[in-house]
Amino acid sequence: MEEIQTKIIKVDEKNLKEDLIKLGANVIKEGGLVAFPTETVYGLGANGLNEEAIEKIFIAKGRPQDNPLILHVASVKQVESLVESIPTEAKILMERFWPGPLTMIFKRSNLIPDMITAGLDTVAIRMPNNHIALELIKTSGVPIAAPSANTSGRPSPTLASHVIEDLNGKIDMIIDGGSTGIGVESTVLDVSGDVPTILRPGGITLEDLIKVIPKVEEDLSIIKDDKNIIPKSPGQKYRHYAPKADMVVFTGEVQNIVKAINEYTDKYISQGKKVGIMATEETKDEYKKGIIISVGSRKDKKTIAHNLFNTIRLFDEKKVDIILSEGVETFEIGTAIMNRLKKASGGNIKGV
Ligand code: AMP
Ligand code: MG
């Protein structure tokens, strides 16, 4: 692929400069690629109605063509022309959670290029809760297609430096708006069928959703540890978020996890391996060997979600051979964290 000059601009979300946003919007209008911050992770944006621009996203990321993209909008009004209809429950959810980390899957309209939906008859849409993202969409005047701004398979970017690491020389512009808040991607909720169904757990939790609508289901692939179940969300079938090192995730009582990780650390070190331990604030002092990084506090799992992908990338920087990671309990945001850890480790989960 031909190298291009990637322009990097710094934008302060709290003090938006119109002319800087215009620079980004012009790139989008001209069919180019702009990475920008959202409240979840950095997105790699293109004009969502321009097939040629969308194709560039797949090429830059090395993304499989059968993995559909999310369209990002700046108003509910903008959704109307993109979908067949907006179900009542979706309207309620938009009112409550938009802008925010909730992507909804609708029956698509004819306006949507096939490449967005990977040929499906549905389309994924969300409104991000970040001023830079919202202004970029408004100023571009089009819905922006934006998957995470990483090379396919790598951990999602939560800092502009992660985007630079993966995509410098492959995209037109990176808007550096600092660290993203939530740190894991949006929840993907299918509202195109009878019962709203979570296809990917994320920033808005099952517990959040059922406070607002009476019935929400989870795709079987999220609930069951069965490799034969094909996820309804095409992206969920791929290895994702993966570090360069091997990874094992330990689940169970915290004391058992610590004991097991210490035993495995001894075993791998005796084999001459460099071991990374993804610990938590509460447990980090119980490890004595290996490279120990705390990912956040068990008492505030949002800090774990926020730090997760950056911590995985840190272990890559330290060139460890294996990452031994603590697991967390699967409720609230813990469901999304464990989903990412499961994918990052290629399903290498050990109950202890
Ligand atoms: P990414 O933006 O890379 O974090 O991934 C977007 C996620 O949304 C992937 O898991 C996609 O498979 C999923 N997705 C996008 N469009 C659809 C759709 N029409 N139906 C089901 N899942 C979708
Ligand atoms: Mg992604």
C-alpha cells in the first residue's frame, strides 16, 4: 500500500476550534479517512454514503469485508433516512442513552451502501457522546462510518498514540483529542426483531437497558462458552483486541486467581519466558515476579474498562511472552470487560 502523509491535529474537546473541525470535515467530504476520538475508543471515519471512501477503511485496517460498520450520526433526525422505521423501543432508548455508547441495529433503507452492512438487510447506527465527534459529523453533513481506529485484530485505540502506532501513513488525518473516557466499545443492540437483543456487550449495560425497556435478551454467543454458536454480529466471530503475546485469563474467587497466577508465573519463568501480570489495585502487591501492571480497581470496574486496551498494549511494549490476566465478575460493565478479555486471549480462560 502506498504511504500517505498522515496529518495529526490536536483538538481540545472543551475548547473546540471550528477551523480545526473544518479541516477534518473537508477530508471526510473529499472521501478521505479521519481518525477521531469518541467517548468509547478512537474511530476511523469516512463518509458513510460514499462507497469508495468506505472501501478505504477496510483496506487501512485490514478488516474482513464481511464485518459491517457502524454509522455515526449527530441527531435523531439523521437516522430517519437511513432506516426503514424506528421502533418505539428504539425511540425510548435514543431518548435515554443518546448521545452515548449504544449502537442500535435497524432494518436499513436504500440509501445505505452495501459495503456498510456487508450485504445484510440491517444497519448499525449510534450517536457518540463526544463534542469533537459530534461537530465533525455535523460539519461533514453526512453520517460517518467509523469502526475502531486500529489494525484489525489489535486492541482498540484509547489514545491518539495507539492510532499512530497502527495507522500512521495509511490514513489522511488523526484528530488527537486525548484519552477516551469509557475505553471499551459501544453496546450493540439489535432492535430490528421482536425482542431487543444485545449482540455485543459494551458501555451501556444490560442492567442499564432493562431499567428503561421491559425485555432485553443477550445473543447466545455472549452467554454460552460454546465455540459452535455463531454470533449474530459478524465482528464477534473474529479474534480481536489481541496482544502480540499469548494470554491466559483466570476467573473465580480473587484469592484463587492470585494463587494460580503466582503458580503459572513460576512455571513460565522457569521455562525462560518473560511474564506479564495484569493485576488489579487490590491484588497488585500479592505478585512478586514478572512485569506487574494494575489495570484498575475491582471496586470501580469502569477504571478497568478505561485502562484495559492501553494495558494490553503496554505489555506488548514490554515485549512479554505471555500475559496472565485476572478476570472480573460478569455483571454491569464487567460483562463487556470479560467479553474483550475472552477475545484478546483467543478464548484462553481458566476457571480456578
Ligand atoms: P467496530 O466498530 O469495529 O467496533 O465493530 C462494529 C461491530 O458492530 C462489529 O461487531 C459488527 O459486526 C457489528 N455490526 C455492525 N453492523 C451490524 C449489523 N448490521 N448487524 C449486526 N452486527 C453489526
Ligand atoms: Mg473494532
